[in-house]
Amino acid sequence: MNRCEFSFAGQQLCALGSGALWWPDQGLLCVSDLHLGKSERIARRGGSALPPYENRETLTRLENDLSNTKATSVVCLGDSFDDLDASFAMTTEDRLRIVTLQAGRNWIWIEGNHDPGPVEIGGMHLSEWNCSGLTFRHIAQPNAQGEISGHYHPKVRLNIRGRSISRPAFLLDRARMILPAFGTYTGGLRSTDQALTEIMAADARAILTGEHPQQIPMPR
């Protein structure tokens, strides 16, 4: 399993190459911004048609991480569904896959700005959740400590040997961590964007996702 181990707020955590966060001591896997049902939502609102396979691909990657880590708890950091109607429009097959993944696990859905309020799928539905000094919420808050959030879909662009590469990335400093989007049809916000440079400390780091997760100073 491709991972980058690091210490945050007194806890040993692992950034997985998939974009999921693994907390071994708690048996907890955390993912953010699945945006399930995005193709359905875009089509419903008259947008361009996208191949309707993102749910299948996203859930397959989540299933692989759960199988590899043997996680007993899962936290989804908000915007798990592209909107509430998208959660209602899920196919029976996709709903059954989620139910199967939830079986025997503690499952927490954190409310996001795309999917506020409870949805008709099992698990706990919370605005935020605290565990052993860490706070899980959708959007980072000022002056937070030990905060793990999502929302911004951070990514990093690098120029290496004359070639430009862009990857989703974890951003972290002493106070907070922002997870990359886990969903298949999700764009990203560059780490150099003012919205992120104002949130993250000057010495913040980035962990690039992919086959070999790598930690670097956060590009600003």
C-alpha cells in the first residue's frame, strides 16, 4: 500500500496514494469530497453529458483502501454526494455497494456545503466529529487546532525536468490538514491560490498523491 507516514497533532497518520487518510491507531480511514452523482446532477441541470461511471470508479477505489487497511471506522468529510438529489437518484447497485462497504464498520458522514443535512443512507450524519484531539469537519475554520477538513480539493503543480505535472495533494501545517478530493469527477484548487495560502502557515507541507506519495514544502 503506497503511503507517506507523518505526525500530526500528536498522532501518527498515513497519507495514502489514493488521497485517503489512514489513522492506524484508530483503525480509521478518512476520505473527502466523493461528489457521488456528479454526472447525474450536471445532466439534470442541463449541462454537458459525462459518462455515468464515476460512482463505480470512486467506490471501487474506496473499497480497495478499506480492504488494504482493514479499517473498522470511516469518516467522509462532506460533499460525499454532489447534492441531496444526487443521493436520492443513486442506482440500486450503487446503494447496495455503499451498504456493503458500511457493513461491520462505524461510518460517519460529515455534512458538506453540497450535501447539508441528513440523507437516507445509513451511518451517523454529523456537522463535525472529534476523536483523540482531532476534529473532522468539511471546511477549515480560523484558529482551529488539530483540524482535518476537505472542501478545497487542493492540488500541486510542479515543473520537473522541463515537464509540468499536477497532482491532488494533502496540505498540512501544525494546526490543520486539508485532504484532496477523493471523487473521480472532481477538479482542484492549486496550492498557490490565495484561498489556500491564507489558510495554511508559511511552513506548510504538501503530500502529493499517486503511486509514490511524496512530502514537499507547500508551493505558494
